Amino acid sequence: MTDHDPAHDPQHTHDPQHTRGHEPPTAATVEEVVRRELAKALGGRRGMLEAAVPTLLFTVTWLTTKELRTALMISVAAASLLLVVRLVQRSTVQFCVNALFGIGIGWLFVTMSARGGGDANDQALAYFLPGILYNGGYAVVLGLSCIVGWPLVGFMVGSVTGDATAWHRDRQIVRLCTRLTWLLVLPCVLRVVVQAPIWLAGKAGSLDPEAAVALLGVLKIGLGWPLQLAALAAMVWLLARNNTPVEAAPAR
């Protein structure tokens, strides 16, 4: 696609859309928009790694030392170091901040468990509860958006066209965005279905709490970026089968 200067094109000299400063969308198709936005949301391999390392260090440290505070401090230190590297390189800090936020929420749940009289095992299990709740809530929100006919992926298209809801008038785009949104729901549901019973069993004592923590640590990583990559691959396959034009919002 070549650059085009409307000032040198007689056809566009009096185009009201250009005189009002409206720019054409930066992507030609819905598929391009979604691929680009998903790449930004996932952060690529580096973003996924930055999300996995603190959890891995927390799990390994706690299992080897049984010192919960030490495990939390090491995971915070790792996420902070990754954040500093990002800052030095002047690249996006979003994924490091997300990791620190997740650790902070986990620490809050650990503190609440300690205040409630929970032992070290209860506190370690509490660290993994926010992730399970988050995935469950995220799956519900995404699923409901599809059920009511306003799939959240559609708003990615709206962010590019300049009209947050114009995409909803095109049934073809709505169908495509609905399928893509369901593909984002599946990993969340799988994480909850696999991890919640282990958490509950560890909490109830029907499964050794240490074994439950070890399993949850492994699963949090194993069901993290690998599942995201699988979902992304499915989305890429689906996107490759369509070529839906993106239209800019009409000038007002």
C-alpha cells in the first residue's frame, strides 16, 4: 500500500471528509485489525514470559523453603527487575505491571488468609485463588457479551474505525467477532475447570496442600501462555478464512 497525498489529487481537493481531518483506518480488513490488537494484548513471547517467571519463582521458592514471605519477595523482585529492563529499553511496561498487580492481589489474599487464622499451606493456596476467580469472571463477561450479541472483540474493530458501535450493523462482522470472542472464553473456562477442583481439594484436605500448591503452580504456567498460543493459533486460522473490509465511521 503506497502513501497518498490528497493535496496533490484534484479528486480530493474538496472532499469534506479530508477537510474535517478524518483519517482512513490503518488496517484494510477486520482480520488485520483483530490480529494486530491480539498481538498487542498478548505481548508476544516476551510478554508471556514476563507473566510466567514470577509465578514460577514463587512456586519453586515456597516448595523448597516453605517461607511464604520469601517466595513473595522473590517473585516481586523478579517482576520489578523485568520492569526495570523494560524501562531502560524504553519499551512497554504493561506486562510487567500486570505481573506486579497480580502478585499484589495474591499477596492481599495471602494476608487475608493469615488474618483469618490460616496456616502456611492455606496462605499458599490463597495466593492462587485470585487467578481462578479472574478467569471465571473474565469467561462470564466474554460469554455474556456473545450471548447478548455484542462480542467484546468487536470493539477492537470500533477502536480503529473511530466509531465504537458501527461494526454492529454488519452481521458478517458480528458473526466473526462472536467466534473470536468464544475462542478467548475457552482458555479461561479450561483453567477454572482444571484448577478450581485442585484448589478446593487442597483447601478441604482431601489432597495434600503442598501437592495442591505444586500442581497449581505448574498448571498456572502450563495453562497460561501455551493455552494463549493455542487460542491465538485457532484465531489466526479463523481469520485467514475471511476478508471482511473495515469501513471508517462516516463524517458528521
